[in-house]
Amino acid sequence: MLVLLPPSEGKASGGSGPVLDLAGLSLPELTAARERVIDSLVTLCEGDETKALEMLGLGPKLRGEVLRNLEVREAPTLPVSELYTGVLYDALGLGTLDRATARRAERCLLVFSGLWGALRPADRVPPYRLSMGVRLPGLGALPGLWRAAMDKALPELAGEGLVLDLRSSAYVPAWRPAGEVAARTATVRVLHERVVDGVTRRSVVSHFNKATKGRLTRQLLVAGAEPADPAELAVALRDLGWTVEVAKPAKRNAAWGLDVVVSEV
């Protein structure tokens, strides 16, 4: 099972590990693209601060994020499992997993990133700020840059097992499973169900979406679940107590859709 996760804008304030070792990161096929993105980001942040903030989509109060980006090659690092904060990662709680489950997480989880492409939980990187939607000077749209490298690396990484795609929409274009891999891919939509004036209503709510994806990922890891395809995933989630509705693809080699219905976080 390969679980694709989004990053979070919130990150830990700093690390205590050695400086960045690009060659030591997982998915070495992405190294050349990582070099290009780092070079462009640092060049941007070395220039006019106001322009850098604007291009990164940041307000004046986030000037410290520009400095973080400037120091990305020299700053202390920390594991990805400790780097990302926010609702999804709080619910996932990578730092609280026992040793066996943490090893399973290292094997199964892949965190997408505008700066690094994709990372494993044990990869060590410094804090940074770069969303996938940013257009860096000389590079253009980041998803297109990453897609060229990931289309070669990720199908092999996915192997013959399930791909559970929990990414937010901005990160999906960086790699779209195709062919037989797509047929083994499940996307998840979280629906918040509530009764309003006697009528049951469902809606997509960001907080419920992120927290639920973190919780169900943790439960699958802790349970040691190894569903081979989307149908088996639906069964595994139901066994863990989730309400799941399945939408089979209308055409061959397309991803399945799973709706997870929740009434509370």
C-alpha cells in the first residue's frame, strides 16, 4: 500500500540535525528537479523581499518565511515525521507510533511537496515555505516540473499494490496514476453529515476532511492493514468502524472514489 499525503503550511520551527543532504533523500530520481527548485527559490528570496512575498503568496507578517527559504541549504534539518504540523498531521501522530508501526509508515507514506517533490517520513529536510501553486522564476508551474520526474519514479514505487490518494487538489497534478496503477488507486472524499431542521445534510468541511484523513491513515497503519485494491480498502475501513460509500470507476484504468461519512471529528 502506498499512501499519498499532502504537506501542511504549518511546520515545526526548526531542527537539530545535519544540514541538507540532497543525495541522501529518498527518490533519488527527483534530485535534479530538487536542485532546480532550490536554486530558483533561493534566488527569488535573495532579491526584493516584497516581490518574494508576493510570488510566494505570503503577507508582510510572514517575512520570516523568506529567511527560512534563504537558509534551506545551511539550516539544521529534522525528519519529515516531525516537520509538518496542522490538523492532518496532528491526527496522524507520526511521532507517537510504536517502532513497528513507524517502520510501516516509512514504507507506506509519501508526502508531496512543492520544494522536494515527494518525501518519506524519515527524510531529513529543513523548514521551508513553498506551495505547489507557486510559479518560480525560470521554472513556471511546479506540478509540470515534478510530473516529468515522478511519471518515471512513482509507478515502480507503487508496485502492484493499492495507491491511497489523500492529497489536496493542488498536489494532484504533480503525479496522476495512470494505466493499471490508476485501476488500483482510491481517492477519498470526507463528507460531514449533520441534521439541520430535521433534514440530513452532507457537506465537505476542511477541518473534518484533514482530521479524518489523518485518523484513518493512522488506524490503517496501526492495524497493519494491507488492502490490495480499493474494494479491499473499503472493507478494511469499515472493519475499523468507518462509514464508507464506494463509487466504482465508470471506465477502465480509472481511480475509485470512496466517500467517508462522519458526524464528528
